[in-house]
Amino acid sequence: MDINDSETESAGGIEPASDLSEIAAQCAASNLLDFAAQLAGLAEDLKALAARPIEPVPTLTEADDQPEAGFSGVTLKIEPSRQ
């Protein structure tokens, strides 16, 4: 037994590659489950949004037809500054 073997035994040993592969597979499965849960939450949000009626948004042409309150008849004159 050389020095590296004694260090490995005192540190608890190195896990075999098969154990590391199993841990990686478990992590990947856990990540996939988390992702699936997020997708399910988004699907519920989309269902809730789909159930709401769509309200029309006024366009600029409709807004131009109606004068804004408080600004009717006011003309703004801009003159160059003199310095």
C-alpha cells in the first residue's frame, strides 16, 4: 500500500464510477421532475388566461378622434431661446 491508498482510505474512499453514474442519473431525474412541475404550473396559468375574455385596446386612430380632457383649444408656441 502506498501513500495515496492510505489517504484514500482515511478520506472515506473514492466512489466507483457506477455509483457516480447512479447519482448523476438521480440528479437528472430530479431536474426533469422539477421541470415537469414548472411546465404543469405554466399550463394552469395558460388555462386561466384562456378563460378570461379579451378586451379590445383602443388604437391611436380612435384616441385621435376624441380630444383629451384639459387640452382642448390650447396651443403651445415654442420659440428659440436667445442667449
